[in-house]
Amino acid sequence: MNAWLLVLTFAACVLEWVVVLQKSRWHDFTKPLPMILLILWYSLSGGWTGQGVWFGLGLAASLLGDLLLLRERTFLPGMGAFFLAHVFYITGLWHGTPPQMGLAVLFLALVAVAFGWLAWQARGEAWRRLQQAGMALPVMAYALILSAMTFSALLTLARPDWNPQGALLLALGAVLFFLSDAILAWDRFLRPLRAPEVLMIPYLLGQVGIAVGAWLAFA
């Protein structure tokens, strides 16, 4: 399993958080480091097999997104890279027997409520600012694909043939990813937060959860 690489990945996550808090010039180096180590762990642990290939592609697209988001002028391409990452994740997640209908409806309702609440918060002045910046449609499209990925990950909990531990980690990872992007959207488009760097915690933990969950399910 190459557990030492996972330990290094968590250490890199802590380092990135500290660097962001200190507003250090080393941020350009430390931001992509956790994803590089996570992809290395996933590759050396046999993750790129069968359905797991889609999750490897999703991790790679996420790393590209991290690099693009280092500069403000490449924010939209960075969002596009993460959009592609979610497409890869969804493709990997839609696998197995049909989910239990009751749980599927419950998960759909939970994701719909979360999406609807964020959309309601973005109404009025915030939405007008997005339109003026030409960001309204890209942000809406990204929010929809992120919600679809989160729902798809939750559905693994309702699929009897999925590895229970893998499904749980995938679901938790997707929820943390959703939370991190919700924090980013709130800080960037609604009201600036006092400590926006907190979004790095759920984002990185979410990616680890998705990678390890996929490895347990398919490797």
C-alpha cells in the first residue's frame, strides 16, 4: 500500500496549510505537493487498473487545476480542469449494481438542498457581479457537476456490491470536496471570509478520501 507515501501526503497537507496561513512565498511549491504525492501513492499502489483509471485521471486533472489556480488570470481554466476532474470521478463512480432506491432519493434530496441553498445565497447582487464578470454560466455549470459528483459518490453507499470501506471514504471525500468549493465560492463571490485558507483542509482531505476509497474499491 506504500503507507509511508500517504504519511508524506498528510505531512504535505499540513505544510501547505501552514504556508497559506503565513502567506509565504513558498505557496507556489507547497500547493501542488500534496496532490503530486497522492498521485504517486495511487500509482505505486496499483490504482490505475480497471475502473480505478478514471480516479487516477481525476486526480491528475485536479493537480492541473491546482497549478492553474495559482494565478488569478488562469482562474477559469483552473475551474475547467476541476470540471473535467469531476467528469472523470463521476465516470468511475457509476459502476456496479443499481442503488437502493430509498437511499438514492435521500442522497438526491440532501445534495439538492445544499445546491439550492448556495444558489439562493448567490441571488441578487452577487449574481449580477458574476454576470458582469462573465462568470455566471461557468460557475453554475461547475456547481452542477460538483453536485453530480457528490451525489454519485454518496450513491456508492447504496450499492450492495461496493466495498463498504471504500464507499464510505469516497462519500466522505466527495462531501469534503463539496464543502471546500462551497467555502471558496462564498469567499470569492458572496462575502469574504476572515480565514479563507480553511478551505484547504476539506479539499485535501477530500482528495485523499476519494483516492483511498477508489483504491479500496478497485485496486
